[in-house]
Amino acid sequence: MKFFMKLRNWILFSIFLTAFSLQAAPAAASPIDVHGGVMNEYEYTEVFFLTGHPVTFSGKAVVTEKENKNTLTRTYRFTLTSNQGDRLTRSVNYAATVNEHEGKSQTTSQFEVKSYSEKVTFGKDTYTLVDYQYSEGIVSDNLPASSFYSGNMVGRKTYKYEYDTPKKQDIITVHLNGRNMGYKNFWGATETQLIDSEIVTPKGSAFITSKASDSKSRVMMYEPFDPSLSSFTGGHSVISSSDMVSEYTYNIPYGAGKGKAELQKKNLPKVERLIVPKFRDLDRHQAKDSIEKLYSLGIFDENSQFFSPNTPMNRYQYTVGILKAVDLRVLEQPKKSKVPRVPVFTDLSTKDSNYMYLESAVEKGIITGVTPDLFKPDNPVTRVQAVAILVRALGMEGRAPSPGYKTQYADDRKISAWAKDSVYVATEIGLVKGNEHNQFNPQQQLTRAQAALLTSRFLDFLENDLKQNYRDDIFFQ
């Protein structure tokens, strides 16, 4: 998916939960500092190269973060040992100036080192950090369904190396140059960091490349229920998991030569069972799994035992369902006022329990009306309308070519100009495809089953495709 290799966003806050009665969404994923280390609930591990040979250190790492107005501080503290009893202690405090760009939904941040200390001991030999210069700039595009961020960093670490008896001293300088890229949404977060290091010593120079990636995800799994004498046959669980992987490639002419080292840590997954659907009209239906999955999440709020999969999906229910699926943070319900609240469209009611989803979607540019005044909530949603809502929620319509292009579909001329960008992008990322005659059929009305299949594919993109693009496509390119 080369189409999206340059997407990127900075994660500053935890993901919030407003729509579903599920456990909290995954926190922002982020590699631990700039050393290529990996971490789980109880242990941190990294590979150290200043001796001329790879040495694996493990132990305790503590990461703290504080926010005050437009300043963010992040502190890392490490207490590590090797299998041979060598010891590494490190403490680094980074501070960022954060700028929110109103109206652009973007955030820029500038990090630098405020304080540092590091000492590594091998018997009577010691490496002591005497200077650390660092600068990192990050831009985040904060979109309704998923945020993307990208950053670049440069740094220079200077160590005093003391060895032998009587003590002798050398100066070792490490030059860092790197970049990171990531995303976050309700269903997961992945950040991948690439660091090139040049270690300059009196014996010569060594070159290290580290790739580190932290990923958190929430995935739906169907859990069968074996007993036949039961009120239900099975249901879904949400599996929340996280893991970190890293890979070091090194070339140390005066020491270990060329080689590779890999690390991985996994956290214990968390499991939460969801409500069990009991529809009686889905047996053998191709959309059965998707419909039951969305119902379990609360995206389809049905009280009947019949889903009616082949009837049209209306614009209102489809729109609200998508916004719940991405856990859109809705605008706050205004306090009681003597002046009646005016709906964004004249055919909507502010008293409807889901009304604020619609108003929030208009505010964020996800939906528009059929006319400036009318939303026509009971009208069937068409393929082109459904696709436009998905792509606008992702904020990716700007990834289409310059105006004037044609899509790959045989009925391209039937796709309205306002929707062509969304159709192009949705096709590129695999959300939709044409029929056997390569037609998109933009005005085709979606049935409730078809809407469920499209929404389920959209969630799969948020759960899996982004992780593939931000981790595997980079690690194994």
C-alpha cells in the first residue's frame, strides 16, 4: 500500500470512549525513547553497542508524562543489567512545546532534551554520558476516525569512556538521525521509529540502524458456545492486545563486524465479552457475521428479533452507526436554555437520543445534507453517499489525484464530482470494488446487510490494514 506510506501523526492524548460500553480504548503506542528497546508489563530490553559488540540489557523502565498548558514533558528512567552483571542506568527528560492549529485540526510539537544522565559499567570500564543534544519535530493530523502523525529527529550523544589501570579516557560520540510515523484510532495505535546511528570512536566508526514498533489493537473474535440446550449459540469478545518489536542491523568493523539482533515483548491480552445477538432471520445469510458483530458493539441498536437484512438502510441509521463505530467524540450537549436549540437540518429533531452525532459530524465535515436545509434521514443511503461518509471520517479524500482524473470504473461518468475523490480513495484502500462488469453503481441503494458488510470492512481497515502499513510494510520492505 505505497499509496499511504507517508501518512503520519503525533499522539499526545489517550483515546477516549464515548459510544460503547467496552473497556477503555488502547492508549497511544510509542517506542521507548530512541534506543530501539521493547517493553511489556514487567521488563524492558535493549541492545547496547558502545563496546564494539552487541550487549543485551534488561530491567526496569519507568515512563512518566505531564502536561501543562502548551508544554508536554516526558521522562524515561532505566535501571538495567546484562546476563554478565554489567549495569546501565539512564534518566532523560524531554520537553515539548505543543501548538494547536485551530481550524486545521493539526498539532505541531517541538521536543528537546532538558536533563540527562547515563552511566554504563563493564567491570572497571565505564561509559558516562557527558553531553546530549536532541531535537525532534512532529506534525499530527487529527481526524474523526483516525489520527496520523509524522516526525523527524536528530541528536548527538557524547560519552567519556574510562578504562584500564591507571585510568585512561577516550571520547565516543554517537550521531542520531531518525524519523517516526504512526496512527491512532478507537481500534488501535501503531508507531514505528527508524533510527540511524553512527558511533565515532578512536578505533573507527560503527553504524547501527534500529527499527522499533509499538502496536496496540482491539480485535473482535467470535466465541462459540458448545452446549445445545442454551438460549444462545455463541457471541463476540473484544481482544485488546499490545506488543513491541525491534530489529537492529549493525556494522562494527573494529568489533563484531556485521550482524542483526531482534527483540520482541508482548503484554497479556485482555478479554471482554459483548452482548449476544439473537436475530432469527440471518441463518445462512452472507452478512450474518458482520451484522452480529456490529450489533454486539452497539452500532446497530435493534430491539426486534428480526434484522430485515434485505430492506434498505436509511441515511440516519447508517450515519450514526459509522460515527459510533469510530467512537466519534460528540459535541457536548448544551445546558438548558430558554432559547430552543435549532437543529442543523430542519428535518432532524434535537430531542433524538443520537442527534448530537449528526451535529458533530456536520461540524467535522463528515456529512452534508441532500440540500442545505434537509438531511432526509429516512431516505435509503446510496453507495456513493456511504463511501463518502467513510472516507471523510478518515480524512483521506485529499489523497486523490488532482481534479480532472477518471476512476477505474466503467460508469465513472455517473459518479458525481463531489464524491469522486472519496470513491477513488475507498477503492485504493480496498473498502469497495466494482461488480463483475467493473461498475461502481453510485446510486444503488444499500440494503441493511450490504451496509453491515461495508461497515465491517471499514472496521477491519482500522483494526488491521493500518497496522500492516505502519509496521510490516516498513519492517519487511
